[in-house]
Amino acid sequence: MEPDGYMKRPIHLLEISPSGSLSLNPEAMKILSAITQSVQVVTILGPPNTGKSYLMNRLANQRKGFPVGPGNKAPGRRMWMWCLPHPHQDDQRLVILDVDGLETKEQGDDSTETRICALALILSSIFLYNSKGRVDQEALDKLRFITKISQYVQMPSDASEKGEFPEFLWCVRDSELNLWIGGFRLTADDSDLLSILTLRQDTDDCSVSCCLRKLFHRQKCFEFCHPCPDADGKRIDEVLEGELDREFQMQAERLRGYVHNSKVKSIVGGHKVERIVPLMNPSAGRAVYNMEEPVCLIENSASGELQVSQEALNILLEISQPAVVVAIVGLYRTGKSYLMNKLAGRQRGFSLGSTIQSHTKGIWMMCVPHPRNPNHCLILLDTEGLGDVEKGDEKNDSWIFALAVLLSSMLVYNSMGTIDQYAVAKLHYVTELTELIKVKSGAGDDESMEFARFFPAFVWSVRDFSLELQLEGRKVTADEYLDNALKLKQGTSKKIQDHNLPRECIRNYFPTRKCFVFDRPAKKELMKNMDQIADSRLDPAFVKQAQEFLEYVYSTAQIKRLKGGHRVTGRLLGNLALTYVDSIRSGKVPCLESTVHMLAEIENTAAVNEATKAYEGWMKEQVSLPTRTVEELSAIHNQCQSRALQLFMKQCFKDEGQKYQQEFMSSVATIYTNMCEENRKESVNISSAIILRLGAAIKEKMQTGSYAKSGGYAEYVKDVAVLVEGYRAKTGKGVQAEQVLQDFLEKKQQFSEHLRLVDKNMMAREKQLAAERERAEIAEQERKWREEEKRAAEQLRKDEKQAMEDTMAQLKEKLEQERSSLQQEHEKVLNQRLLEQKKLNEEGFQGRAREMKQEIDSLKKQQKDLESPSYVDIVLDVATLALPGYYRLIPAGLKLGKNLWKKFF
């Protein structure tokens, strides 16, 4: 690479893996970061084998560059990049992007095509679509993924009109256009060809033609004949320029001229793109964390004790999205890390090894966006190999296995060869879980039957499977193979008990079971560097099996949930890991119930603080003091309180007695009280300042004695009337305006009485009438003030009622969600127990099947209790009693200071 982003050859800019995750090429980002000039970005995409890359090489004025023709294609979909000097503008750079051929699917998922198209739309100044054949309805139908771009790009309604999106150029290859309008044949040189064509299509807003018109401010078509009809099988990039069809050369030159004279790439607002910087890791709340490399989550300290890595905790604390947690366990050197890398959509990530030594130590973590649910985070946990002879610590293995179970929503057990007695015996860790995990604190009875409520889904992955999936001469599925391997034996001998125990644990502890078998991926020599081998070099059967495994995990792995159904976020998962490891370090057995209570305290305290902070921030943003009326402040308060309450309800869980909800409501009421007080004080300050300013002339006359004369009282009354009129005309005085005026009129009474006494022009009767008029005026003003105070008090009662109604409505909604989660939890266990009862009957264990009846009946009763409407009503009744009337503490008015008018009178 030369300075300023010059490139001698193209490299890939980004890649979308078969699993759907997107990764950027650091080398490409480094090149783009070095470009300081404006860029013209041309992107081409279209079906495979239509000559896209050859056309882009001609655009770059190079015979070779982008690879031409079929070859070993990497898995997934890539966008290739070539940065070159602009042929006509020294202050610009030409960036050409060539996308791997888009597959045209009659049915199925075309999200990859849509995402690639969306990226091309965002990045390009010119969007080239390349196809062979005619531009007709059938050709338009192959562009249907354009209609789904809005799922990935938030588009302003006028973006196309402003030219913020690129031009659309349709390059039609190796065929003549055959379009007739009114008896005349149009050619590609007719500039409105594509517009005419798309206008002839249906008017459905979701049709391809309508989307083309909406997305692209200009559409144009270029026609190309075959570049060399007499090539005789020669690669097109090996054909000399003199051998090319002259008409094709002219057509290609027209395209080059048009592209090179087009505008540079702009961003919203019309600004030129001058420097492209690498994408940074997203922060919490805006996007899902996307890690390029794993970090250690749980490791062994120097003293041999387990400990949680602070680096991993910091990452998890940033993840506010629900977490789908997939953990893999198994014997060392069985290829666990390879499967985790595939799930992460990475060729490399978790460490792989080709020797007999275990590479993974402790539990390692990688957080990536979920390929199917953009609002979820997929957290992958790769555990150290069990049974590592160098470690020689079986207790550590048992804790690693237990932690993988406790932290995950799907547990993958990886083994080699077949599922036989040896393989099941190696899974003896599952038989030790009753000693390592407690469901309830203080419980002494066997709680293992409760495990199915909280344990993850179980997947057995059998690697290097070389047998035929057959039982008694008939073909079976991998799931049937697993079920057969987990069958129990009749008898009571020690040998039979040892045979049955791990099988009973797997059948009873895990709510669902699934099995995948994998052929050997490649020859021994290739497997030494599995992280460097493309899927095309692996056994096709293995690649297919791996893809089926990925699809199953992506589509069925659920969000991790706590006891009671509360969804686990990345932040909560970090606290969960910390709590479990602290229990183990202190010599205790991790208890699910105690852990939930402890986490509830942490999360609910955080929920109170974050929701309160959010309410306060929103109020400060939206309120401008003083407000004109109490209703104005109240309306903003109710809106902000409702939003903050939603935030609190979303995060809190297991808030027994609504303790934390009361704390949140009390905090909000305190902030609202202070803001009401501040609102009144601001109103008093502004209103009194207006009176002081308007009464400056009156004050001066009072100080100089101008009113102490015959007729002085009448002059004073007239001046005060002018002041009151001017005061009422002023806006922005706030909610205490009437009280401030009433207080002023009341305080001036003494001076008025003094003036009436010294005014010799006034008769006694006139003085009496004047005093009565003044008292009536003050009384009327007091009535107005009392009316305002009454309205304020009434509004506070409304606020309290509104708060209670909103609280109860949101609490009821949350309780319904919790009930639904509990019902699903019960239903999952009930179905598992019914299935197990059925299998026991089929295997001849009728006695054990009958023993399960009591447990199943109990589950059915619990399910029925949860379905009763009274379940939610009882909790709501308790909550109603528990939530006090905080707003009764807020005074409706403000007591004005005695010295408010000291400067005036």
C-alpha cells in the first residue's frame, strides 16, 4: 500500500458470516483511516457470474484486480474494496466496492442480501446493479430484498430528494434491451428508460419499482453487449484489449465517463465524506457489544481459588440487553472452542490447539450481537477441558461444570466418538450437582427435582462420529440415538445403579435435550490449523452438520432467566457470576434462592437510582421555571414520572412488599416537592421584582413626601392603579403572581391610611368610603389568591391520584408478565415430568412412573393457582396499602417572607 490509501490490489472490507454476524477487516479500516481527501464510492452488486468484477476492473482502468470468474469462495458474504487515485480530480479518491454475488432465493431467508444492500446504500455515491438478460418484471423481482432495506436503515422521508442516497445505475450485460413504448424501441441511452420501466409496474408502496423510486434520486440504465463473443473459453481478464468487441469498449467507456464525473459521497446534510474512521465498540443501551477476542471470565488465582476477572465484569456491566448465554463443556481436546468460534461467526477467537494439551483454562467469554435477535446479546462461554491430566484437580472440574450450568441458558456437552457407557460415565459431574447447587436456603430434602425449573437446555455434541445412525436395523435421528443411550436398566445392583445414575440426572435435571453428531471435519494434517481453514476445504457433511447446529442454537437458545422468570442482562450476568464464585470461595454451596434475593437487592437499588436520576434529568430538561400554571408543571411531572416508572419496572424484580417501588416513588415525590417549591419561589422573586420596578416612581414620591398634601391620596390611588394594571399586563410571573399582588396591596394599607388622615381635601365620609373600597379591593385580591391556592391543592390531589393509577397499572402489567413467566416455568417442568413419566412406562419402570404422579399433580395444582385472577389481585391489594400518599406532604402554597416589601414601604 502506498501513502494516502493507494492500494495495489483489492482486499475485503467486511464479511457477513454464514451465521449472520458482521466483521470488519482491520487492515481495510487502517487504509480508509489514512485517506484525508474526499471520496467517490462506487459499489456494484448483483447475481453471481454476471461479470461484476470485470466491469469494476475496467472502471479502475486495470485489466486485473478484483478476482474474475468462479473460484474457491470463502464462507459467508464479503464486500471487497479498492482505493485508487481519482482519474480526473487530484483532491479526490476513488473507492470501488465489489460485493460477492447475491444469491437469488425462491424462498427462505434473504436477510444477508438485504443487509449487504443496506450497507451499499449507506456507503455509496453510486449504486451499480449488474445483471444479465432483459430489464423486465422478472428481473425486478430478483431485486426484492431492496424492499426490506428499511428494516436496517432509518431513512428520512426526503433523503432521496435531497440526494443523500446514491444514484442507481443498472448495468445490463450480454443482451440487448427489448423495450417498446408506443411502437418505438428505447435504448439504454434514453435517460428516462429506467423511470419509464418502473412507472409501468404496480403502484404498491412495497413493490421493487416503488422502492427504487423512493431510495434513489436518479435511476439510469447502461447496456453492454458481450465483451468478446469469440473468446473460446478464455478467461475474460486474459483477453487483450484489441480482441474485445469495439461496441463493448465504447459502452464501458461511457460508463467510466459517467461515473468519474459524478459527485463525491456525502453524508446527511450534504457534507462530503473526507475521512473514514474505524467503528468503535458500541456502548450500552445503543447497540449490542461486539467482541473481536474473548476474555477470561472466571480463572484460578495463584492460590488455586476461583476468581472473576475484572476486565470481563467491566464488559458485562456495559451490556444492558437481555443475554442469551450458551456454554460449552466437555473433556479437553474435543474441539469445544471451534464450535464456539462458529457460533460467534469468527474464524478465530477462542483458542484452538492441535496438541494433547488443554488450551482453554477457566471459563472464557465472548459477547456478540445475536444473529437472529438484534436487541439481544449472545454471550458464549468456553470452559476449560474437563479431566485435564496436567491439572489433576477434579473438584475444580466439578465447579467449572456447575458454574457453566448456573450461568447458561443452553449447555452444550461436547464429546468424541460415540455415546456409550464410557462417554456417559465421563459425564459424572452431572451426578455431583446436588452437592454443589442448592435451590432454597436451609432446605435439607432432595431438591434435584426442582433443577428442571432453572437449568439450561441440554445439547450433546458428538464429534468425529463414524457410526451409522441405526437402531435394530432402522434409521434413527440423532435425538433418538441420544434417548436410546440414556435408557435405564432394570435391577438394583451397584453396577446397574452406577449405570442409571448419570442417565437419571440428565433426564431429570434438564428441561429439554438435543443431540448433534458430526463427521470428522478434515484429514489430520489440515486439522492442525482448523482456525485457518475455509469451510470449502472441510468435509461437506461436517460443514452441513455444523450449520444445522448453529441454526438450532440461534433459533432455540432462550434468554437466561433467574428463578421466578426475570430476564438476565449482561450486567446481571456479571453480578451472578460474582455471587456464585464468592459463595464457592467462602466454602458455601451456591444457593439459587439466596442469589436471587442478593441480586434483587443490587438490581432494585440500581433501578431506584437510575429511574430517579432519569426523572430528575427529564424534569430539568423540560421545565422552565417559573411555569405559568401549576397544571403546566403537573403535566410535565406526570409524563416524566410515568416514563421513569416504566424504567424502574423494567429493571426491578422480586420487589417483595413493593419496598423499592416505595423508595422510588418517595424519591420522585421529594424531587417534585423541591421543584414545586422552587417554582413558587421563582414566581415570588419575579413577581415582586416587577412590582418594585413598576412602583419605583411611587416609592420616590413616598420618600420625597410628594403625596403628603391636599389631593395626595387621590394621586397615590391613581398611581397604584397604574402599577396594578401594568403588573397584570406582564407575563411570566408564575404561579404566585396573585398572592404576591395581594400581599403588596395588604402591606400598603398603613401608608394609605396615613395619606387619608393628612389629606385635608377629603371629607370624613370620603375617607370612610375610600377605606372600604381599599379593603374590598384587598379582599377580592385575597379571594383570587385563595382560588389559585385551592387549584394548586386540587392539582396535587389529581397528581397523587394519577401517580397511584399509573403505578397500579404498570405494576399490574409487570405482575401479569411475571405470572406468565412463572406459568411458562411450570409448564416447562410439567411437560418434562410428563415426558419422563411416559418414557419410564415405556421402559418398564411402572413403579417409578406411579411415584411421579404426586409430583405431577402438585405441578398441575400450582399451574391452576397461577391461572387464577386472584393471584394478581391479591398482590395489587397489598401494594395499594403499601404505597403511601407522598403528595400530601407537598404544600399547595408558599408563606411569603415578612421582609418582602421592606425596601418599598
